[in-house]
Amino acid sequence: MLQKQANADTKYDIPVPNRIPPEPFSDGRESTRGSPTYYVIFSVLAAILSIGFAIKCKSFYFKLAFAVAALYLLHYAVGRMEK
């Protein structure tokens, strides 16, 4: 009797979802875009140059554009260092 009840219950069960296999472990050598350290160094140097240009410019709008670019580059560098 218990077996019949179990068969009747399984008829209305939802199907089991397909499981996504886990990603294989990587050693980090498959990246072809370069090392993250180079991106951080490049963005910090570009931010320093942008700050220098912002100081030298006479126009307010160029100063603003260079300051925004420097902030964005520094934000990017800090974000990459936190990973």
C-alpha cells in the first residue's frame, strides 16, 4: 500500500532541474588580455597625467573633463585592486 502511494505521489512531482556543471579550476594562464597589474599601473599613470592636464588647462570645461577622467581612472584602479 505504501509503494502505491509513493508511485502516485511521484506522478505529480515537478521535474528535477538540469544542473549546470561547475566551471573547472583555472591557473590564470588562459587570459590573453594581459595582467590586471598592468591595467592598474596604466590607469594610475593616466590619472596622474589627466590631473596634470587639468591643472595646466585654462578652460574650465577642459579642467572639468580631465578631472572627471582622472576620477574615473582612479575608481577603475581601486576596483581592480580590490579583486
